[in-house]
Amino acid sequence: MDPILVGKAVTTPDSGKVVLLPQYGNRHGLVAGATGTGKTVTLMTLAEGFSRIGVPVFLADVKGDVAGLAVAGAANDKLKARVAEIGIPGYANEGNPTIFWDLYGKLGHPVRATVSEIGPTLLGRMLELNDTQEGVLEIVFKLADDNGWLLLDMEDLHALLNHVGDARKEISAKYGLVSTQSIAAIQRALLQLGQQGGDRFFGEPALELADLMRTTQDGRGMISILAADQLVLKPRLYSSFLLWLLSELFEKLPEVGDLDKPKLVFVFDEAHLLFDDAPPALQQRIEQVVRLIRSKGVGVYFCSQFPDDVPDNILGQLGNRVQHALRAFTPRDQKAVKTAAETFVPNPHLDVAQAISQLGVGEALASMLLDKGVPMPVERTLVAPPRCRMGAITDAERAQVRAGSPVGAKYDQAVDRQSAAEMLAARTEVAAAQAGAPPVKAGGTTADSGIGQAVKDAVFGTSRRQGMVESMAKQAARTVGSQVGRQILRGVLGGIFGGRR
């Protein structure tokens, strides 16, 4: 299998090309550098390279220019000169097979997950709850599990919180202390998250990981691009969502060992948002995920301005490195330059610390894993240009890509199934009917047919809406298997993400 061309080494006149070997693509990587030095173009080059060898890629579009992967670039004299200087055979401008996603459903297919799938730990992080409030949220999820109440959307969570508030004494006696103040704080946080658009994320149809791991009929890997220009303005929601995706991949994918190429490449842009204000326990668990997910065929590539945005324990696991220019204007910058220089395998022909400050746009210091997983000495590198457009696309071009998407019919229309909100409402109706049930007439009907019919409709459904019985029957396999799976997943999340279980 052909290696992925990163660029041409120019440290010495006889330096060769810098390539990423597909069999080490799951050994993770880092692309770092100051704003405007070419990080995004490098990510696009790597994404194209993986796609061309049949590896699906997932990455976030923070600035709006990564979407250019979907359409062909335009040749110009500068581009032709770079291609000739590097020596790229068969270079031709072309687009890549792309699927656009968007949590808000505007610039791509909606990305949804159920509240149950997110779990209390990550949801608590999204809502920025304190330990006491997160403990109450765990009780709410436990109560839903014990009663078979599906938590699909925020309406379900609001309904269950109201139920917990109404039955606070009984629930506190069984599960632990639940205070009205904590419930109110969670409700306020949910309201704020909903106003920011987070309520669109919770619901169905939920994202299936298989749709992030698609390939085309001719063997190209699909590139999934998440519109994140607005999402990144909510750092906790952005980082928690990507962390959830990574944890889903970790939990659900089977062990595959060393492959000839990754099953998926996952790019974590603005990586510093993942670690900002993260407690040491969280960093330790993320380190475990990064270390172990390699054996499941997933390569994780972090992108950030400074290499020390990524903790040392995780940085040490990133075998493929591309470092763009850093300007040593401040003590913070000088420290970052020193950190970057120390993490590379030395090259006797290159002063790394000095070179980092002298790199031009489109140049980088690169070190990839060679045969047997040995890192190569760092090389000053001219980064190869991608074949796609290096910039934003028009609304018409985006619409054309979306129109040909293989997943549009599956995700564009939301589905509202019977879940906790409806089940709790039906339970209330049944209790009210039983408390004041009128005498039963001959034939088995109640004197008040309105109440009886309402209860019947809630439990057994109508021609237009599923009832509790039908909904639970249809979801038996999912509820039994998936609910156990979700409880196991929450156990994993509790271990991975610093939960208290």
C-alpha cells in the first residue's frame, strides 16, 4: 500500500520525501503551530491521503475552510511550482467523498445522541455541574434505568427531573439525598444549554458509528466534516461531544490489533479545549483511551497552536508529528518552542529550536514513524498541497454535496418515539384514573369513557401514535441489550472520565 505523502524534506540537499506509513496511522499524531502557519492545509493533506487509501476520516471544521475538501481546487502558478518542487506524480485537482454534519442541522446532517447514550458524567460536564449536582444527575439516570424509562431527548430529562422533585423523599430514601436546590440548578443548566442550541443534539435518530466509517464503491474513505464554527463558541459542549464520540468508538469497536491501515482517523481540532480546566483524573482517563484505542484501529490526531496544550503523558503517545512555525515573542511562546524542540528526535543537520521560529507558511518540522515504529529524525519539510480547494465553499456547493449524501434520508428528519416523558404522563393518567375510577358498566366500559379511552390510548396507542406497550415491545431488544450496554458504558465512562461509580 502506498504511503501518504506529507511533503519534501529540505534539511539537506539530499533529503528525501517525508511520508506517513499507513500501518502506523493508528499510532496517533499531532499537528501544531501558530495561527496562519498552515495547520489546516496540513490536516487537509493528511485527510486526503487517508481517504485515497480507503480510510474514513472524521474532523471538525472550526473556521469553515475545511469544507473545501469536498470540491476540487484550482490550479495556479504557485501551486504548480510547489507540486513540481516536491515532485508529486499524477497530481490533479479533485474533490473528496464528503459527508457534512452539524449539531444544529444547518450546515450538514443533524448529529444526535440520546440522553441515555451521553450518560450522566459527560452530560454533567456539558452542563458544568458541581459534584453534588452531578451526583443527583446520576440518581436520575439510575432511576430511569431501574424503571425502563427511555431518556431520549431533553423533554424526557425535564419530565424525569420534575418526577424526582415530586417524589423527592421516597427517591432520597432509596437512592441517596436529592435536594430541590440541585434539581433546580440542573433544570436551569438544561434551559441554558437548550437556548444555546444543545437541545437539538439530544434525540433520534441517533448517530450510528458505522456512518462515520463509510467507504465509497471505488474504495475511497468518506471524510466526515462537522461544522463547528458556532459549536466551538461553547467549548464545554464542543469538547464533550468529541469526547463522547471518542468514548463510543473505544467502547463499541472490537479489538483488531495491528492492521495495514487504520479503520478510522479521528481529528481533534482545538485540542486545548479538551484539557482546559480538566482535573488530573480526567486527563489520566483520556490518556488511557488514547493508548488503548489504537488496538481498535482508530488513529487520533490532535491539532492545536502549542504542543504543550496536550499533556505530556498523551503527547508521548503521538508518534506522527508535524510542527508549524511558532513565534517566540512571549515567555509562553518561548516555553512552547522549547517543548516542541525537545519532543523531536534530534537531527544533527538541524537546530530545531531555531528552525521553529524561522519556518514560513506551508513549511513544517515533521517526524513520522518508520519501519518497526521507530520515529525518524526531525526534518524541515515543504508540506504537500492538497488536491481540493484550500478555502471555504459556497452554499450552492454545500447543498449539492448534501443532496448526494448517502445518509440524508436517515438523519434529516427527527423521530419522536414514546419515551420517559410520555411514559410518566401515561403513568400519571393511570394513577389519576385509578384514584377516581367510576363504576364499570356492563360490557367492561367505564362510566367516563373519556378517561378510560385516554388511558387505553396512552397504554396501547392509537392508529397514529405508538402506545407504551407497542413502543416497549418494539424496543425490547434494544432496551434489554442496549440498556445493559448503556449501563456498562456508563461504568466505562465513570472509569474513563473520572466518575464516582
